[in-house]
Amino acid sequence: MTVQTTESSHPLLSHADSAAGTTGDALLLIGRILLGWLFLTTAWGKLFGGIDGFAGYLRALKVPAPEFWAWIGAIVEFVVGVTLILGLATRYSALLCVLFLIVATALAHRYWEYPPAQMGAQKTNFLKNLAILGGALFLFVSGGGRFSIDRMLAKR
């Protein structure tokens, strides 16, 4: 089964197909870097000075053993960030990212439980997490692309 296609639904749209075909690996690299950077920067802030605040946030959400889960969450974010940027075990990293996002979204962004003044912002965060989850699913299907450690290791 192949995911990529060069067939367009209409001849006027074939230019986008051609552009995707010639720039796909570079765009996968950019996409991986952008997704990975999000996780790496948030993990960095937690691991290097913000873990107590993160644990406090988890405590407010009534998560049991919040200090333990704060460390687990920050380390998972860090690992996802680094591996996506490098394209190392990309599919496994994408699945870990999906799992992390499901848990984080279910815990922290139940916008329907927030007061009306905060509901809009939490709904936006909920929807953003779903969009990031969608990006992780795309990476799971596509893999890391030509510019990844995965590809270098596969050529050995």
C-alpha cells in the first residue's frame, strides 16, 4: 500500500501534486522539526526549572502522585521532541506522541468543565491538541522521510 500519489483529482491541481512529489522529504523534515520543537521546548522548561509548577498543575487536576507523573510527562515530551527532530524511530515516536496527547488532552483540556470565561481558551487548546495529534498520525503513516536517522540506519 502506498500513501503518496501523483494523480490529481483535476488537471488544474496537478501542480500541487508535482510540488509535493519533489519537496516531500524536505517538507517531512520541516514538519518533524516543527512538531518536535514544540515538545522539546515545553519539556525543556519543565525539566530545567519548571517541574514543581507542572506537578502543582497536575495536583490541581487531581492527578495521583503528581510529582511522579510530572517527571514522566516531561521526559516523554523531551524524548518525543528529540526523536521527531532527528527522525529516529519516527513511527514509534509518533505513536508515543499520540498516546501522550490523548492523556494530556483528556486530563487538562476538558473545556466543557471550565467556567465560561475560560471555556473558549480551553476549547482552543483541546482543538490544537487534536490537530497536533493529526500531525503525529501523518508521521506515523509517512515515517521520517529521506532526511532522517531512520533512513540512514535502513541503508546500512
